[in-house]
Amino acid sequence: MEKQQHFKFEFVALMASLMSIVALSIDALLPALPDIGASLGVINSNDNQLFITMIFLGLGFGQLIFGSLSDSYGRKPMVFSGFVVFIIASIICVNTKSFEIMILARVLQGVGLSSPRSLSISMIRDSYSGNYMAKIISIVVMFFLLVPIIAPTLGSFLLYFFNWKSIFYFNLIFGVGIMFWFWKRQPETLPKKNRIKFTSHIFIDGIKEFFKFNEAIAFTLVSGFITGSFMVYLSTSQQIFEKQYNLAEMFPYIFASLSIAIGLATYLNSTLVVRFGMMQIAYIGTIAYAAVSILYVILFWSGTNPGIYVLIGFFALQFFAVGFIFGNIRALAMQPLGHIAGIGAAINGFISTVMAVPIANYIGSFVETSVLPLFIGFSLFGILSSFVFIILKRKPASVIV
């Protein structure tokens, strides 16, 4: 049974803005990876991928802290606490001359950003349920995806007129603006009467409760599979288009155009999900995700890269399918966890991210002279995700209110 059925534009825009701080901190940095690596003395260009993938490691672990505490102390205090950590980490990033310290600071940035990223989902779950929740998450993700469309171009602009450090400063200024808006306009979504008393074992209790729900576990695994394979693209896209295709100047525009494919699918999902259900749409999207990547592997098994327009076409189809997956699998995992939305979103995010980082780092290490390893990764994890759906669809549906 869905708790609310009316749309709140400012709430949706604010939740998307909270998540967009994360996207901006990742995607705006993509054009600057070679410059950062050169500034810090990085010899192997593949190591530049760590500036992207390691922030996800912090995102995963940080959610466990802020998510569990938010169930006891409310969502808003934890969002502000996380942003303070992000500020400290950003200051370290622009002042260090060490590659190792930069990587640690990026992990710490992820820890701080895990709060707005995870708790925005918790606040949506506090306010909505069922397919309508999936609709709201899809709309939030659609707004959120506007950031990757413009972020690399913004990063290139700042890099051209200033330097790579200016990207970190811009992220800080942008984040402060969002936090002020959040402070002034967003009420607390978790009433005191619904909070869980903080105890030394609240985290363990939350984990035990999470693992009572097969749907939550299964769709968290799917999230890890899809996020991990997609993260390979995020961490290697600059290398693919600039090194393999010699399209350094076109990279921001290519990245933006592919983000539009995900955004369009996410918009369509928001209009269709209440009618057809998040389970069915996510299942079809996962099948399409696997099918497109398998087709690429079959056609270009030799490892020779296709023409740029062919590659962009395959990426666009792949990411169009992703637009029907991301929001729905997160909603499916969160649906039975309304009573522990904070720790539930945290565990969901932690497991999927901790799965995704090694997947991305491993597959990314093979993306040197060919895009083929990337699509092999898409294929493998698309197939695994499809099997999870098939297994769940054969079981009797759980009754969730």
C-alpha cells in the first residue's frame, strides 16, 4: 500500500540536488585526470582511474555510519555531518602533492558524500512506497543525470581557464548552496516517534533485519553487478575517448550525449512504472542490458575497436537500458525496508558499492587498447543480474505493505 500519491516538485528537486553533489564530484573531474596525475607524479595512466573508483569505496563504507545513525537521530543532522567530512577531504585534495594522500582524501570525500547520497533515498522511502516510490526515485535520478551531461564540460571549462584544483573549489561552493537550501526548506522526514533508540547493537540489529528480506538481498546484488560494470565506463571513459580514439576535445560532448540516453530512459520509466510495475520494467531492462553487450562481444570479438559512431551507438543502447534499471532496483530493494529506511539504504548502498569497486578496478585494468573488456564485463554482469530476476520471478511474491 502506497503511503502518498501526490508529487512534490521541490522535494524531488532537492533530493536530486543532494545526489548531484556526488555526481559533480565524480564527473566534473574526468577531463582533469591526466592533469591531476601529472601534478602528482603518476607514471602509469591506468592509475588515474583510482581518482574515480576510490571515491566509491568511501561512498560504500560511509553509508553504514550515517545510515544507521540517521534512524536514531534523524536524516538532516546526518546529511550536515557528512558534508563537513566532505569539506575537510576537499581541502586535503587541493593541498596534497602525494598520490597516496590524494587517493585517501578521495575515499574520505566518498565517506562524506555517502550521507546525502544514501539519505536522499531514505527520505524518499520515508515519504513514499510501492511503485509510486519507484516513480519518484526515477524522477530524482533523471534530474540527477543532468549533472553528468554538463559536468565534464564544466570541468573542461574550469581546467582551461584555471586549473584542476578549481574543480574541487567549485564543488565546495555548489555543495554549500545545496546545503543552505536543504537547511531552509526541507523538514525532517523521520518523526521522533518513528526513530529507533540508539544502542551499541543498533547496527547489528539493522543488518539482521535487512537479511530477513530476500528481495532486499537479491536486488542489492543486482545493483552491485550493474553499478560495478557501469563504473568501469565512468573510470575508463576519458582513457577510451582520448587515448584509444584521439578525441580529447570531443570527450565532454560524447559523455554528455550518452548521459542523455540514460536520462531519457529514466524519464520514460517514471511515466510507465506505476502502470507496469517496477519489477517487470527492471527485468526487461536487465535483459536488454545483457543482450546489447553480448551482441557487441560477438561482433567485435577480435578486440579491434569499431568506428566511433558504432561504439557510441552501442553505448547509447546500453545506457538506455540502464535508465530502466537503476531507479527500479533501488526501489525494489528498499520496498520492504520502510521501518529501517536509514540503515536499509546504507546496507544496500554499502554492499552494492563494495561489490562494484573491485569489479571496476579489475575490468578497468584490461581496458588499455580495446573497449572489448568493458563489454565483456557488461555481458557477464548483465547475465548474472538476469538470473537473479528469473529466480525471484519463479518464487511466490512477498506481500509487502
